Amino acid sequence: MLSWQGPPDGSQRHRAWTCAPPGGSSSLQSPLYLLRDDPQLFVAFVIAIVVAITVHEFSHAAVATLEGDDTARSAGRLTLNPLSHLDPLGSIFLVLVGFGWGRPTPFNPARLHNQRVGAALVGLAGPASNFLLALLSALALRLSHPQGIDVFEANSSFTVKLLLRFVQLNVLLGVFNLLPIPPLDGSRLLSILLPPSRQGIVYFLDQYGIFLLIGLLFLAPGLLAPVFTQLEDLVLRLVGVRFVGL
């Protein structure tokens, strides 16, 4: 999630960032290889990431509107139409290298009912929506396969592939955007938790956070892989999803 100082009118913007390994890998790679190895999984990946980014951005707009700021609504972002939220360049990068972003969702903190807490709620709405999507997808798997998911079916059923990608990519998008590094959503929470005497940390990260983020993605792409994997397993276990035939 990207958030940065916007135009002189005081508005700011949020955008969903994602590093999305298409087949469960912990490193950045192009999803295009799936077109050769598993076309079904490629289609499942595209559907899941489009929905994840769309709901993420819509959630920012919805919470900002509820908090009293109609900037996003006026910009046509209070919609679940993917075309309003997908960034053309970010989408190309996502398919080519496994890393991309959505269109920024504008909001004006000065119009929020509570400028400090409200801005944090707007920022955290995106990741929260992704965790909810992951949970609902896992629940759909549980209800459709009460006796457990056969390993063969997990590798052959498009429905199972799609729901598993929904869980994987939404957990990844939610966790990644909670990192307290501008321009990600987690930086909003950092600005609230730090006392006024430590706000210089936020100002420093506002200037150099993007470089830290790029370094994290390309120099240590697998650093957060254990966190992603553990949370994916937790979500699946939470609703009782089981795999049989292992």
C-alpha cells in the first residue's frame, strides 16, 4: 500500500502494493511461466490478484467516505469495478516480474472526523479487507470439501486452485502492506504509535522508505516467506481445512 503527501490541497493517496509469487514460491518470479506449466493456475492467479487489489482499494475508499471524506467517492473510487483500481503499469509489472501495484486511492486527512486515527483506519482498511477475503476463501474450501481436500484434486480442480490462490495472495497482500515502511499502509500505524518526540523516524522513512522497500523486495525476497506460510496455514486451520492423501 502506497501513501504519500499529495497535492497542495492536503490530499493523500493509498495504493496497494503486492509481491505475488504465483505458485507459492517465496521469491519474485514472473507468473508467465504458468501459461506453459499450468494455465489453470495462471488464470486463478490473475482472478485472485485482480479481486484482491480491487477490494483492497475499495476498502480504503469506503472507510474514508465513512470517516467524512468524499475525495475517493468523487474520484469514482467507491466502486468494485476493477478498471477503477488497477494501474496499467503496475499490472504489467505484476505479470512480468511478480511485483506490482494498484491505482492510488486519494483521501484528504483534513476532512476526516478524526484526522489522526481516521487516517490510520483508512490505511489499515485495505489489509483488513484482504485478511477477510482470505478467511472467506478458506471457509468456502471447508464448506465445499467437508471431508478434506484430496491432494490430486488440489492439483487438478480449478475451483480448489482458485480458492487456494485467494487465500495465499490475500494473506500476502495484507501482511506485506502492514509493514511499517512508507509508502505501505503500516506506516500509518507507525505514525500513531510513535510519540511526538519520535516522529522524526516517520519523516525519515517518508523520504527513504521506497528505497528500503525496493531493497527488501530484490535483495531479500524470501525474508517474509515464513510469515506468509504460517499465516496461510493458520487461516486454513482456523476454519478446519484439511488435506488428505499426503
